Amino acid sequence: MDTTKQTETTGSRSFSGNKGYILKAENLRAFYGAFLAVKDVNLDIKPKSITAIIGPSGCGKSTLIRCFNRMHEVTHGARISGKVLLDGEDIYTPGIDPVSIRTRIGMVFQKPNPFPTMSVLENVVAGRRLTSVLSKRTEMEEIAEKFLRQAALWDEVKDKLKQSGASLSGGQQQRLCIARALAVEPEVILMDEPCSALDPIATLKIEDLMRGLAKDYTIVIVTHNMQQAGRVSDMTAFMMMGDDRAGGLIEFGRTDQIFTNPKDKRTEDYITGRFG
Amino acid sequence: MRHKSARKWFNLLMLGLNSLGAGIAIVIVCLMLGYIIAHGLTFINLDFITGSAVPAGQPGGGMHNEIIGTLILVGLGSIIAVPIGLFTGIFLSEFGTPFTVSVVRFATDILAGVPSIVVGVFAYAIIVKPMHSYSAFSAGAALAIIMIPVVARTTEESMRMVPGSMREAALALGITRWRAVVSVVVPGALAGIVTGVMLGVARISGETAPLLFTALGNSFGYSGLGSPIGALPLQIYRYALSPYKNWQQQAWAGAFVLVVLVLIISIAVRWLSRKRRV
Ligand SMILES: Nc1ncnc2c1ncn2[C@@H]1O[C@H](COP(=O)(O)OP(=O)(O)O)[C@@H](O)[C@H]1O
Ligand SMILES: [Mg+2]
């Protein structure tokens, strides 16, 4: 992949790719049974960018990104209306297998969740091994090394590949989960508050990692930590719950603009810590 | 102040009752094991393990055929019950809707509560009668019916103990639901599932009533799944009730072997479930 042509300045990168976006939400609404949790979200996500989704807790950030890889419908009674376009194609088109969507849009969760019954190595290749035909053992090791390096974890675990994934520290476990998501070779990686269970040093490591990954992948990160959004993201989406308890997208723009010159009063109040 | 001291007395009383209950349980176990071991050890010998039954009144002989028979029946019961129980448990934990789960769980609860003699009569009516023969197969089926709810329930419970985040992690990788269950959830619940299977094995290895109507007994050794088969509990029951000294002694030895078998299984279960908690 060509990693040189993009500049690294936050919020001012030039984007390539079809129609300027890789993922697009159109009038997206998400329900839990009769409860409308997220309403009328319209959002364009540019390829190889980092988009942060911020907002007070309970405003529907997790719900929104779970709509992006069809994990929302895993919850009993949950459904959506509207469209989510991936490379121009609606992932909710009838007949599209949600399983295939999830190999193209990966996800990292709030709490590190490596498979405790698998070794570090097996964790990395789990997605590959359990989604396709079995590959050779040596191939597995190569793949594991490649993605552990990408996740900046290789040096720390290269002597622990046979140990249980649960034996690593919290920060290492989370990077293991990132390696595991990368190994499926998705186009987009969704991260739901990936650092909220980690200490500041582990958090910084993951943020560094994300900046590096953005050369090859499109990243959407939910965070309740505004500094984090400011540090890592190119674009920021601010969500808030309306009077009807449904979360909506209030403002979406370049991160520097959202943080220095928000257009909406509510964004400004949130950014300046006046509520939430 | 007054109700405080009342509470103190109540606590003391409950503690006393609890200790008493626990103490009685331990005493019963020790007495029973001690009694069986003491008697069994007196009468057990190599001949008992390797020899076949001898006609009444003669010395010597053993329960070789019955020991083998019990192993075959328990194996047969497990082969039938483990897959069915496993799939039932997996269904209950992973794939059922609230309605189907409540129906299936109700059914397994009822099955678990059916007295084993009724299971024996049932197996007699639907297998022995139509086939015109007592058989190892009918006995294995009867034991399987007793074992299925044990395996199903423990499988369900241990699968439910695997955190939902594991399922989500697997699904988010693009792994299909059934593959996630087989490769992520079941391994996570394996210690519990194995524990359940062994509890089931322990339970059926001592069952006597269902065998009366199905296995019948067979002193000449195993002669096919379609023929009657001997079993330890059955032989213990017959020998203990007989008027012959030699047979009564062999009943004690048989009880000893059966208890050792169940004891080994119980210890293995404890060991496994301790490992699971870590
Ligand atoms: N599984 C669920 N069932 C029903 N309601 C849910 C469920 N998950 C979340 N919600 C509701 O949806 C709204 C948004 O939740 P969530 O997306 O988790 O918010 P956030 O991630 O921004 O904190 C909240 O009101 C929450 O109570
Ligand atoms: Mg959330």
C-alpha cells in the first residue's frame, strides 16, 4: 500500500478513494425493540482517516458504530432503518450476509476480550482460522507475526506466543485484540472506547498505534475522552441525546474545527465542559 | 438492644443447625464408606475381578462379567446421552428463543424428576416388548434417558457462564454463529461440560431399577447388544438378597467396586471443577 502520499497533519490530510468516502450512513436510525436509540444520522467517513465519535454517555455512540458492522442486530429485538454504504453498497441490502460484512469491518471492544482458551498466537489467527479453511501451521505463525508487528505487540509477546491470551496485561490484551481484528484484513476498524479500561501509558501506546494504522486502515473510534479525540482523530462527530432520549448527530467536522470553532452551541458547551 | 441480642441468638441457632446438618452428612458418608470398604475389602480378591459367577452354594467365582457389563452399559448410555444432552444444552444456552427454551427446559426438568424405575418400565414397554428380548441396548437406552437431563443442564449452565463478550468478539471477526459456539463457547465451557458428563456417568453407573426391566442379567458374559447383559448393581441386588453366604460376600465386594468407581469419578469431577474456577 502507498503510505507516502498522505500528509500526517491532524485534520488536514488529503483523502483519496471513491467519492471521497468509504463508509456512509444515510438517515440511519437504530432501535432496541420500540425504543429509538439513534435517530437520523448522516455521516461520511473518508478512507484512511480516523473519525472520533464523542458525546455524553448513553447518547448512542456504541449503538451507532455497531450499526456499521451489523453487530447491532445481534442484540435481541434490535433493528435499524436507513442505509449504511460501504464502498457505495448498502450493507443492509437484503441477501447480504452480515458475516461477510464483519470480515470487512472489524471491531475492537471497550473491555479487552481475547479468547481465554486460545494462546496468543491462536488469538491473532482466530478470525482467519474460523472464517475460512484451515491454513498450515507455519503460515499461521507468519500471519501472527505480521499482525502482531502491526499492532506493535510483537516484541513484547514473541516469547509468549504459546501462553494464554488472558495472561497478558490489559494494554497488551487490547493490542492483541487489535492484531486479531487486523488479521482478518478489514477495510474499516471500529473501536468502542478501546482505552477506557487501560492506564495512561497503555492508552498512549494504543493512540500511537492508531496513528500508524490509519496509513492503511479507516478507523472509527468512540471515546468519552475529548483529549484523546483531539490527539488522534482527523474528523470528529459529536452526538447527544435529544429530549426524546434518542441520540442524534449534532455536529460533524474536522477535529481542529470542532475543538476550536464549533458551529453548534451544544458542541461548544460539551467541548468546554459545561455539561456531560 | 433487645432485638440485637435476639438476632445474636438466632444467628447462633442457625449456625448450630447448619453445623449439625453438615456434621450428620459427613458422619453418614464416613459410616457408609467405612462399612462398605470394611466388608468389601474382606471379600474382594483376584477371583472376584476375573472369575465368572458360580452356581449357588459353590465357593469362589466372581463378577467379572458384571463389571464388564456395567462398563459396557455405562459406555452405551453415555454414547447415546452425551450427544443428545450436549446438543440440548447448547440449544438451551445459545439458540433457543425464550419460549422454546422454557418448553425444552421444562421437558428436561420433568425427565430429571422421573423415578428411574419408571424409566425402566418405559424402556421395557417400547424396546424390550417389541423386540421380544431383554437386551444390553434397551438397558443402555434406559440409562441414557436418566443421563440426558444431567448432561443437558450442566452443559447449559457452563455455556451460560462463558461471557457474552466472547461471543461478540467472535461474531465481530466475521465468524458464523455456530462456528463461534463450537470453537469459542464450547471450549470455554469444556471443564463444566466434562464435569456434567462425569456426574451423569456416576449417576447411571449405580442405577439398578431400570436394569431389572431391560438388562436382566447374564452370567455367561457379554453376548451382543441384543442379548441380556449382566451389571454390577443388578448382581449386587440379587446376591445380597440370596440366602447363600458366598453370594452375600460377593455382593459386598461388588458394592465396594461400585463405590470405588463412583468415588474416582467424584474426585475427578472435583478436580476438574476446581480447575475451572481458577
Ligand atoms: N441492549 C440494549 N437494549 C436496550 N437498550 C439499549 C441496549 N444497549 C443500549 N441501549 C440504550 O441505547 C441508548 C444508547 O446506548 P449506547 O449506544 O450504549 O450509548 P453510549 O455508547 O453512547 O454510551 C441508551 O439509552 C441505552 O440505554
Ligand atoms: Mg458505549
